[in-house]
Amino acid sequence: MASRDINVIALVKGGERYVILYDDESRDQAIEALARHAANPELSFSWHDAAVLGQKVRQNTPRTSRIPFSRRADRLA
């Protein structure tokens, strides 16, 4: 079985803790989970919380598609 990296986002709000674990292939499901939490009136998790954490999920680009850093040869060190 192939090894997968697990991404973690978390929020502690009052006495509640929200922890979302997801791999790169399940980013959409993680964002859907954030929306479900925000829509639940029994939780203190707000739509603002969902938007902020959703942005973090979106910004977390899979490692395979990241562009490697390389120093330009024409610049002085």
C-alpha cells in the first residue's frame, strides 16, 4: 500500500476542538466537512471559521505539484 501524507487543520474555540485530517485527494471532502460544522447550530463553529480554515485547505498545495525553488544562475549570491 502506498504511503499518504496526512494534512491537519485544527481550531480550538471555547471548550470545543475541531480537528480535520485529510489527504491531498480528499481536500474537497475536508471543505465540505467545514461547511457541515458551520451549518450546525449546536456548534460554536461559524461560517467565518469555515472560510478561514477552508482557505488554509485550498492553499495547501499537494507536494507533487509544487514548483521547486532554484536560485537563478545570473544572480550574485
